Amino acid sequence: MLLTATDAGQIALEFLLAEWNIFEEYRNWFLIVSSRLVGQNWYIVELAVKGFPDRWFIQVYDTGECDPNYTFISPFSGDKEDVDLVGIPHLIAEVLVSERRIR
């Protein structure tokens, strides 16, 4: 496989930022938690917003493509008040609220 775990992590991060139209200035709010090879052809990359328990799990294939059907997991549901989102940029808070409501 020509793709490294680091490459897969960066590809997944770029995919997530593009998926949610997140400005470059907010990139540093996101963290690549892990990137692990599964089988011989793809990685599972775990992404998060720094300081939050919410997680995205994105499959990155050896072709450099991401599976658009990623998984989002959060201990919070979208129907609860989002007091934990105070103090972060509005755009990132909107993404977390949207993901929590969708999943």
C-alpha cells in the first residue's frame, strides 16, 4: 500500500473540512485521533474537535478516496441543550449540533 497512516489521516481531515465547508482558519480545531490500516486496502481514520468527545470515523481507501458514508458518534443527542459548545467558533458548533441531530 502506497498510502501511509499519516496520509490517510490528512485525506480524511480534508474530506471532513470540505464536506462541512469549514474555513481553513478553523482547521486547528480538528484533531486526527487515530489512523489504522484495516486489511490491505483501506484505513479507518478517527477525527474529533479538540476537547470534545464527538468522533467521526472515515474510511480512506488506498486510492485516496473517502467513503462518503462516514460514521459520527457522540455521547450527546441533538435534542438536548448544547451548553458544552459555548466558547467555540459558531461554525464548528453548528457542525456538531447538526451531526448530533442527524445521527
